Amino acid sequence: MSNLLQIEEIVPDMKNWSCVITVQEKQQVTDSLGTPTKKQKFVFYDSEGSKVEGIIFNADIPRMSPMLQVYKRYKISNADVRTIPQKFQSAGLIKQWVITSKTVIEEVDGNEDIMPVKFAFTDFADLSDYMDDKNKSVDVLGVVISSLAMKTITRNSRQSNVQKFVLLNEESQTVLLSLWDDFLNNEGQILLNNMHSYPVIIGRRLKVNNYNGVSLSTWFDSALLVDPPIQEARQLKNWAMRNAKSIAEIIDAKSYIKYNPALSLKRDQKTTLICNVTASQKTAWVKAKLSFEQIFQKYWYMSCARCYRATAADYGMEFTCNSCKEKGAAMPRCRFDVDLIDDSGVIPASIFGDLAEKILTFTGLEAMDHFNQNLELPLQFVHEQLKTKTFLVHIKPVQTQLADTRQRYTILYCSELEPKMSHAQLTHEPESVSLSCDQQAENEQLLTAGHGGSSSKVRLRLSQKFDETETVSTNEFDSPHADSKKKAKLG
Ligand SMILES: [Zn+2]
């Protein structure tokens, strides 16, 4: 007869013990850096709420892993107990049980209890504090209300699948969570199959990225708990079911695919002087004047209406997009260059979509019509107005492929500052000009105007200008793999 003990009582090298545990989380199978070793980690807890790490290696993974399902209770006997070396300890777990094909595991029946485990969730509004920091990750709680299309990305001849899911909290704020590869194959499929029932997830050790202002992504050591038996998760699911109508409206409006200033703009947003902005910063906030009076340019490009990638299709023509693979009509989209100017310097930036239309006071369609009729847009009034305005601008460097060109930036968001605020300290959120800017814009490959043979002065000048095929192509995705710092191209 083995001794039935609690997690705390079980020490390294102990024999002849048993312990009843519940599986709190089950991570993906991962490779160890630079070795052929594969491992899969678990977190177990007992009735006292004590936790221990479970780990399975290599060939034992396919045999033993299916025997341990998340939230289920098991009696485990005589696993190999070790102390985790300090540098590998995480989340306060000090001991490790190595589960091998010899370990005795028996499922224990019983009602599913509420987990006696406390999580420290980060509010959606505080996520930007953790943005783009390799050493920081967050735990979040949210209800999954929708998903975007799955994408396949090729990086260093290795393919990765990624799909974005929309998380909602009780304040009706949304944030996008990218699930990569195994996360998509495992928990992602459960989410997709149960979308109608408002699955609640706890995402553990997620990375915060700057896509859309703020977004989340799985990382190699993340864990996703789907509908975990904890009080807060059940409350949130209940809330979602009571608010099905307003959630349907959120899904319908699709505002979650746009930049969300409520999450990314801080009440006391700090800004950088333009002379101090560098391409190594993932994003920067500046207070600047916008000027494009001196820039001769086309104010639109033909795009896929779904993903905004540039296309050679004619306006209104139904075509299958090479980028998103969706069939749809080609639409002119507003896009132009501006100079961002403050007392310290000037940098060039591009502005896209709704945000660009608001500044330009013309739509992409109007810009196209003028272009096609060889008429210059009447912009004198806009230029005069801009001289009196200062904007709070969120920018991101463009990955440029041309050597010796000036570093360009993409405007993710901009909002006009009230005149008195322009030079003083910002004390409250400025009124925004627009709530939307799709970062998809960055995936655009701008085309040449391509209308050879025109004798029109305007068109000739435009053609010359746009013959320098400008190629802007970066990726919104950050790789979940620690070894890959390079930005991947969309497949
Ligand atoms: Zn497309």
C-alpha cells in the first residue's frame, strides 16, 4: 500500500507515494533549444491548492500525454520527483514530477470542483504596459466571440499557421489573440467548434504585441485554459450569455479589426521628440504637425476590399486576391505621404484608409475620380487648416527594402490635440479624428500608376512619380519562436 500524500509532502527521491491531483494546465510539446529533446509540461494542483509541475519527455509523450486531460482528476503514484534548477523555475513551481511510461496514473471520478487557484489577470486596458517586451508576459481572462481567417506564413522555409481570435471582457473591450501552430491545432479547434457557446479562456504567459495598437499572441510556453472550472470564468460566461444581443452587435460591427485607441492610448501618453525617434523602436508616439503641401502624389491605390493589399484589378472588378485568397471587388483606398514636423525635426510617414480620408477630406473613390479625370484635388483649404493643428500620432517604422532611403513610418493612429494642449502637458484623452486605422495597410505593395502614353500634364507627372515602384511590405505578426527575430513575409 502506498501512502496517499499531498503535493507539499512529496519530496525528491521519495518512493512509495500516491497523490490525487487535478490537471490545471497542459502546455504544447516543445523542443529544447539546440537539443533533440522534446518535452511537455503540465501544472497539477491538489485539494490544498498546492501546485507542482508535471513533465513528460520524448517517446513517453505520445504514450502518456493523452492520459492526462486538463481539469480532470487523477491519482498519480511514484513519479520521479526532482527539484527544478532555479534558472528553469517559473510561476513559483519548485518541484517537478517526471511522468514516464512506468508512472501509475488512474483517473479519479468525482464532480468537477472549482479550482482552488488564484490567477493574476491583467486588465485589457493595462496590456500596453507589457507591449513588445521579450521578458514580460501576461495572464488574461476573456470570452472568445469570433475568429478571423487562418493564415499560413512561411518563414525560413518553415510554415506556420496562425489565426486571430477575438477576446471580449465584461467592459465590452476587445483584443485580438493570435494562436500559432499547436495552439491552433489543439485549443483553437475546441474554440472554433464551440464558438456559439461563448467559450471563456484563460491565456497564460501570452505576449503583448503592437498590432492594432495592442494585441496578444501565444508564445512557446503559453497555455490556454478553455472554459476552466474557476469562478471568474463562469461569471464571465454567464455575463456573455445574458448579453448575447450586444455581443452580436460587436461581432457585426467588426471594430475589433481596427486600431483601438481605448487600449493603446494612455491617459498621460508620453511622447517622443521627432529627432529622438529611431527605427529600432517598434512604435512611437509623437506630437506633430502634418504637412503634405510640398509632396506631389496620388492619394489612392487600388486594393482588395478585404485585406487592403494592392491589386492590378480594375475598379469594381471581381477578382480572387493573391494575398487573402478571398474573392471580392477591387476598391480604391485612400493612402498618402505626409511629413510629421515638430520643433526638433521632420520624418516622412504614410497614412491609410479611414484615417487618411479624414485628414484629406476626400474618400479614396473621390481621389481616384479626380485622378482619372486629370484633376488635382482641391486641397488648399486642407493645407491651410493643417497649419493650425497639432496631432498626437502613433507611428511604426516601415521595413524598407531599399538601401539608402530615409526611414519611413506608418501612421497607426492620430488624433487632433486641442490648441491649448499642443504645447502644454497632455492631461486628458484628446478627441480623436478617427478610430480606425488598419495596420493591414502595411502589407500593401503600392503599384505604379501604369498609365503609359498619356499626354496629360498631371498624369505625366504622376506617372513619373510612381514609376519608382515603392514597395512597402512588412508583417503584423511577431514570430512566437524565440530564435526568429526576423519579420516574416505573408505567404
Ligand atoms: Zn485580399
